Amino acid sequence: MPLPDLIEIVPLDKPVHAEVTVPGSKSITNRALILAALANGETTLQGALWSEDTQVMVDALKNLGFAVKVEPDPGEFCNRTITVKGLAGKIPNAGTHDKPLEIFVGNAGTAARFLSALVCLGNGVYRLDGVPRMRERPQAALFEALRELGYRVESPNNKVPALIYGTGPRAGKCMVSINESSQFASALILSAGIAKWNVEIAGKNAEELPYVAMTSNMVDVFPKRGEHFQIEADASSGSYFLAANFWFPETLEYEEQFKTRIPTSYRNTVRIKNWPDSGWQVDERFQAVMDLGPDWGIAEDLKRGKIGMGEVAKLAEGLSMGLMRPIISRLNDLGDSIMMLVVFAAIEGQEWKFIDLGPLRLQECERVVALRTELTKCGAKVIEKNDTLEVFHSELHGAEIETYNDHRMAMCFAILGLKVAGIKIKNPTCVKKTFPNFFQKLTTEPPRGLGATILDGKSGRKLGLEELFAD
């Protein structure tokens, strides 16, 4: 049975002690698929995410003529073992000017950008297109870089749909701006070795952007002649469950020393199995950044940069009544998991400031406006100014949350529903983009899940596990 159009999350009423398995990293999976196609020989990707975005990439590679085999993963239902036969930079299939080869990229930014560069290595004409939202998302900087390298890219507004004329590898030099998306640089870097491109990167903090660094690191270590490659668990997906550690309802317990019942707070202990530690995923930092909130005693260590998180030492500004004010940057500190932290901040006891949020405006939805709108609907005080959100501790209440067909909006506010009664999620199926069994993980009994209850948002009927898969 499909997920209902509206679901309600019931708050947790008891401690949860769990170790949750989350699917593989979308960012690493789609990069690995491109690198496997460019390798010389057969590469097996283990722990690869199997969701809407990665299925789009697999389907595109098959359409381009690559042999791709997909098998179940015994350790995680939403992972797969994917074997790709690489052809050392050759692209088997191509179209013509009159009949270009159609490549569908859905709303997957990684697919749209990475494939735009990859098809330049073919010999023929390719037409890339996606869903309406993808047609609104930026491509201009990447298309201009490809043109600078000598490739013909036709698009009236520098977005998809676009015609790309592949003429094979050709040595050249280009500069690409990553002000709108770091994926533009990653797309070029993935194919640069085969194509002999010299890629220069321009834009704010260009040399430090974590997703560009991830791409460069993967290119360096990825097997070039076909072997096995292990995909890490997705840190962004894991961040939702880690956030649940900070929901601690108050209980009354009998204290022998005082001969009375006293309030006792507990913290859930939710861990992520095989939490990544390669440093490739910026959202590996999520737990440490959240720890800054409840434990202001680390202020001095923070200022001195002793906590080993690079730019985290810059997260705070000023002191007010002896308390730090956390400032979190989308460019330097966290990736997609910053959305979960924005939602969390409305319940946490201090004011939080989130800066450099421009990239969020250009993703699956206009995420800055979406976060402000839906948190305000729940009673939060949120101030949006330029690319900054200031979030204040607020008394929250239930609301129907519009997800804007954005998987991360659905997951962030579902986690909020574990703390705040009456949170209802519209269009929950949108989580299929990266985490199809997310709601099943919420309701699975500990230790493999959180043991939450999810209701049909209209009838109030408790939903069974089999009804919570986003297909």
C-alpha cells in the first residue's frame, strides 16, 4: 500500500536506545557510478544507495550503453551492489542532430551536472532534460565551462533541456564558478582525467568547499582498472536520527536520597551503524556541531580551535550573559544536514544564526523560504535576511507541513514531530529521492529503529510498517 498523502508523527514518550542503519551516500554513489563508467574494466560498488536520484543515474548510464548490473544488499534494504563495466572513457551510444539521444535526469542535480560533462566524451548529440523543478535549477556556469573547452552546448536559458554535442576527449583549460553549486566543478573534475581538462575553480571559498574536495579525493583513490569500491553510509541521512538524541522529555523518578519523585531528563541514545569517518562527507560533523548547543562550557576550546573541526572554531560570535551564540555556515561547516539543525534550533534554548544559505535557494525547492515558512507555521520566531536565517527558541505547536516535494523538508519536520505533537507531513512520498525507507526506520522497534508511531493524517489510523515505504 502506498504512503498516504498526509501523515502525522506521534511524539516519543519513552527513551530510545538504538543503532540505526542508513542507506549509502547519494553524493558518493553518483560520483562512483560516473567513475566506474570511466574506469577500464568492471567495478563493483558495494553499499550503493538505491533511491530515485541514483536510479536516474543508473538508467542514464544504461541508456548511454553501459552494462550495469544491480543486485540486492543483504545489510540494507535501500542499498544495492552495482556492477558497472567501464570502457576507459568511451561512451557507447549517441544520437544525431535530428534525433539526439534522450537522457532524463529527474530532479537530481548530481545527474544533471555530472552527465552534462560525461556525454562530452561521446561522439554525437545528447539531449538532457528533467522535471519542471530541474528546469529551473542553474546550469549556466557548467555549460559555459564546457563551451570554453570547445564543446557545443545549446540551451536558450542555460538550463535543461539542453543539447550537448559530444566530440570525445580534447585537452583544454576552463574556469568554472561554483557560486551557485559546487556540483559544476565536481562534474568537470570527474571526467577531467580521461578528457585531459585543466579545471580552475572560482567562487567563494572555492578551495575549501567540502563537496569539491570529496570529488577530488574520490578521483584519487577510485580503482582505475575495475575492482571493488565501498560506498559509505550517508551522513546527511544519519543526521536526522542523531538529532533525535536531543529530544529529551522530562520524567518523574523516585529519588531515594530525597525520598520523593523528582524530574529526571533523559537523552535518547541513537547511533548510526558504520558512521563514516573518511572526512569526505561534510555532514560527518553534524554530531559535533549539535554538541555546541547544549554544552556551552566548550566556549574557550571552541575559540582556540581545539575541537578538531576546522572551521567550527568560527561558529560563534560575541558573548551574551556568558553564553555563546552559534553561527553555522552552509559553505564551511555543514552540508545538507544544516536544514535539520535549523529546525532543531527552534526548540533549543539559544538563538542560532545560519549564514551562507544561498545554495539552499537553488536546490529541490527554495529551501530558505520553505524552512522559514514552515517553522513560522509551527509557532517559531524566524528572521530571514539576505542569505541568513536567525532562529529563536520558541514554544512550538503542531501544523500541516508543506514539503514542496523536497525530501529533506519531509525528513526534518518528521523528526520535529518526535518532539512536538500534531506535526503532519504532506506528500511524505517525496523521501524516495534519497531515503525511501525513512519512515519505516522511524517506526521499526529499537534497536534497529526509533519505535515511533505514525498515523494516517486524515483518519488517525496507525500505519503499519508495510505502508510506510516511499515508492
